[in-house]
Amino acid sequence: MTRYVIIGGGAVGATLAAELHTTGRRVLLVARGANLQALREQGLRYVTPRGTDVVRVPVVSGPDEVELHEDDVLVLATKSQDTEEVVRAWAWRPVGTGTAASELPVVVLQNGLENERVALRRFATVFGAVVWVPASHLVPGEVVSPADPVVGAFWLGAYPSGNHPRLTVIAEDLTAARFHVEVVEDVRPWKAAKLISNTANALGALYPPSALRDAAARITRQEAELVLGVRGLTPGRVTETVVVHPIPGHERQGGSTWQSLHRGGAPETDYLNGEIVLQARLSGRSAPYNAAFAQRVQRAVADGVGSGGLDDADLLATVPDLRRRAVLVTPAELHELLDGSGPPLVLDVRWALGDPAGHDHYRAGHVPGAVYVDLEVELAAPLGGTAGRHPLPDVADLQAAARRWGVTADRPVVVYDDNGGTSAARAWWLLRWAGLKDVRILDGALRSWRDSGFPVSTGDEEVRPGDVELTGGHLPTLTADEAAALTDKGVLLDARAAERYRGEVEPVDPRAGHIPGARSAPTAGNLRDGAFLPTDELRARFADLAGSDVGVYCGSGVTAAHEIAALAVAGVDAALYPGSWSAWSSDPARPVETGG
């Protein structure tokens, strides 16, 4: 019978040992330090949704205490930074008439891309594995494994590719031990996919949850995916196949990097974000976000910063352009993303007041693959009452439209128009209001795409329908009464042209003027040559709004969304008054102010 020598008694290694041992497989666990002492003295305290058990897994400190046999399988479950030392220590141990390196297979469980290569330098038979086990190891001798009935998932394959008869036996044993197992022909795409996911580990370890942290994680992963794509590593699709249950008193607080910082151990960030930086440099490019977080983790360790010990201010100091990149995408970045393995969905939202030919303009030339969105029909409810010229659509109607465009929950979205983003921002705001997080505006609009020398397509595009599920209310809005009250306790911005604010002209709405107490801040002031102003200029424009409750309205709730985007780049959160001036001015009970 196969014996599994599991080197590394942390969350993954101990969970694997416990489950294999419980199903009657032969297991030997290799641990060290306080964890080794606790395992020897009291066994493994194994906490699961089914209860707490003490599992008496045989445990040793290292190869000097082990006599290896030809039916052994070595399993590497240490941190990546320890792989070289571990492989060197075990490879030349005697096995029969040979050595471990020539006689035994080694299964590599660690994250990153380096570990299999290190093992392959010495071991003739290397199996790569992608592992998803949501276990925690914070206390010596104890592991909390919250998944049930499937404990975790493995994607296994011979490295660098191919098959091997012993993989079948290993897969059968893991399956019997309550793991979901898939044997793949080439494990490298799955390793790449896991690495992309792991690039956010540093953020989860350093910063508490926030919208900024989520944005940084998305950008960091996109950067990683682009870098690996250039290196020819197209990620596979790692799907979640386990159900995690809450265990009272043992709530999962973070991933492996978080746990390392919590225990005061060394994180493996150099082999996660650092791997992306290496791959970028090997291809003559850079990976600034991954480089920044790899460095920030090491400085946090040197300074004794605990898990979750930093804040959004530190995050912005680490990546100063984060707010802008969370809202906007440059033509060059979009072009690169569209050539990558996980391209965004691009939406063309061309619309202008008095110009019903947006779809014709789209057919005449658009970003390749872009889908046309009709602002009047799909981004607004039918007119009626005093809701304004572009009432918010019903969520069910917006969801149906988004599915027609091809929107899915896990695919990024980029929106653009041919007018500086002033109409595209309506789609940006609505989709985020409805629950999508990764939505950005093409900075400079279609003109910047053309001026960058990128191609355009003509006609309509074939669309594969999406399956996104939307829910409203994820961004703040104001009613008319709340907008009126905000002029006393906060700041209400009027994003229309200054002459409309002053009441000198009113081309479409019933009355001229503005909401009493509102401040004029025309959307056009956010732009220069059709692109958003540099971040420092937007900050200067809105500097006196810091710390204030801010609301925005325009004529009908379209260009106000652009103002909210500019405010977001500047670091100011703002609520939208959807009805805007068209709703306010159509209600004769509402007061009007002119001048300014």
C-alpha cells in the first residue's frame, strides 16, 4: 500500500494527512518547531463542521527519522521559499538500491510556478498540483477545516505534462479521502490560474476589507494575467467545488499569507507576486502592482506589522494611481486586455441629446468586439410623471439588457462613447449600482482609441448572451427631498453647463435655474481634450469636498454619473440624484433659484 510522506504540517499538509489517515491510508507527517512538539504530545486537533477530533497521525521532524520505501510518495506542502532546502534534504535519501530522486514520485502542492522546476532538477518523477483547501493553521497542533462534505480540491498532472500510472492511484486515494480530484494532461495552465488568484493574497494579509482593496486585487490579477499571457501561460479554469461552513469560534479570517503574518512567519509573496514580477522582467516589461505589493509585504514583516494592520491610506501610498485605475482604462491597456486570455466585455454607449443615430455611428466604426447599448431604451425606464427624462430602469429590465449584451458576473466590463465618457458613465454607474464591481470607462473615449492607432470594426457584432444576476442599491442615490436637504448638511453639485445652472438658457426642461443651494461644477470641467484631467488636477478641483456628504445632479441623471466618476478618481464618494433637474423642474412645488 502507498505511504504518503507529507512534508509540511501546516493547513494543507495537516488536513491532507488527517483525511488520508482517517480513511486508512498510510501517512507520515513531517513537521517542525512548536507544531511538531504539539503533534507529538497530543496528536492533531482537527476541527471540522462535523466536530473536533484528535487524529494520531505519525509524525517526524525530518528525513533522518525516516526509512523510505519504494511504495512511498513524497508530498511537498511547505511554503515555496522552503522548497529548495526540502528537496535537497530528501532527494538523495536511500531507497532500495537507488535514491528518492530516482525511485520516488514527488507531488508538489505549493503555490506559484517555481516549485515543480526545483523538484525536477533532482526528482525524475514530479507531479504538479493545484490545491484549494480552505483550512486554517494558527495554533500549533491544530487545523480548522471548514469544508464539508468535500474537504478540498486537487488538479493533478505529471510535470511538465503527460501522464503516469501512479497518478491514478494517488487520485483514487485522494478521492476516498473526501477531496475533489481532476487529473489533467498539462497542469501548468491550472498552476497559472491559481497563481493569478494568489496575487491578491498580499492584499488580504495587509489590509482589512474595503472597496479600494477589492479594486487593487482586480487590477493586480489583471496585471498578472496579462504578464502570464505574454509568457505563453494561458490560465486554465479552476472552479470552486467545495462548500465552506461556519464553525463557531473558528471563523476563517484570511488565506495562507494572512495566516503566515498572523503566526509571525515568513510569507511566500516572493513566489506569488514576485513570480509575476519575474515573468514580466523576462519578457522585457514591468508589473508595477505586483512589484509594489511584494515589496510592501516584506516591509510589513520587517516592521512587525500584523495581519490586517494597514489601512486604505497606506494602500493609496503604495499604489498612488489606484483610484484612477479603478475607474478608468487607457486605450493601450484596453488593447492589451482585449488580446489577453480573459478579455473584458466592451460596451459602446454613444448618445447625445438630440442625436438619435447612436447605433448608426456604432456601425460605422467601433472598438472591435464592442456591443452597442441604447441609452434611451436600455439605460432608462420609460418616461412618466415627475421621474425625469431618464428614470432609473427597473433592475429586472436592466438585467435582461445586460444579458443581451453578454454581461457575466466574472467578466470585466469597459464602457465608452465618442464624447469624453459623458454618456458611457451612465452605463458605468448603473452597472455598479446593480452590483457589478469591475466596470471601467475608456479614458479619452473612442477618439483616444483611434488616435492611438488601434483598429475599429464596422457593422454589428455577434453576442453570446450572458447570465449575470443584478440587484439594485449598491451605490447611493438621492430623492428630491434628500437632494434639497443636502444643501444644508453637505454639498450638492450641479453638473450641467454653467449657463443652464444660472438659468440663462434651458433647452429641454420645463423651468430654468438650479436647485436652491446647489453649487455649479460642470462636467466639462473634468475633461481636457476629451480625456479626464490628471488625478492631481481633479483632486484640486474637488479639494474642499473632502469629508463632506456629496450629491450630484445634472439634466436627467446622465452626465452626473460622469461627475461621480471624476469625484471617485479624486477620492470623493458621491450620491446621484437620478431624476436630476428634469424631475425637479417638472414639479411646480419645487423652488427654483437662478444666477450664481
